[in-house]
Amino acid sequence: MAKLSEARAGTAEQVAGGAIERLAKADQHAMNFLFGAQGLMLDELVFVGNEMLDRARTETHLFTEFVSKMAEAHSVNNIRTMWEECGRHQVDFIRRDSERLFKHGDRMIEKMSNLLGGRPAG
């Protein structure tokens, strides 16, 4: 009877030890997820700040170029040429901006899938 009691006590300790180990792993995964999510949020804030500064700088440059071309234009033909050049620059800016945002979206999707898949984000 004593052997049966010791076997049950040993089994109970193993079950408790296994449960504690699983709980510790679950806690570790939760903390890794939270820190990864926090890192993604900080990366996103930095990206948005840099993007706003870059966009403001580019828009200021385009506006300065537009004003300069406007000051140089003295005829209808010159205004038409200026309009075409500035329009082309604006379309190029929109294309580059869209490409940059799509690349950022791809990176964010990859980081989120890594985070949700249990791999470290980064």
C-alpha cells in the first residue's frame, strides 16, 4: 500500500511539474508576443515620423520648383512647358511615394506574420 501511495505522489509531482513548465512556457510566449508588438508599434511610430518629414521636404521642394518655374515663365508656351514639367514631377513623386508605402506594407505583413507565428519580429 505504501508503494502505491508513493507512486501516486510521484505521479502527482510529475503532473504538477509538467503543468508549471507549460505555464512558464505560455507566460514566456505571451511576454515575447507583447514585446514584439511593442517593438512593431515603436517601429511604426518612427516610420510615420520619418515619412511625414520626408513628405514635407519633398512637397516643399516641389513647391519651390513650381514657384521658380512660374517666375521664369513669360509666355503661354513657357507656362505650358512649366505645367508639363511640374505635373511630371508630381506624378513621379506620387509613384515613388506609393512604391515606398507598398514596400512598407509588405514589411509590416512579414513582421506581423513572424510575430504571430512565434518567431521574433525584426
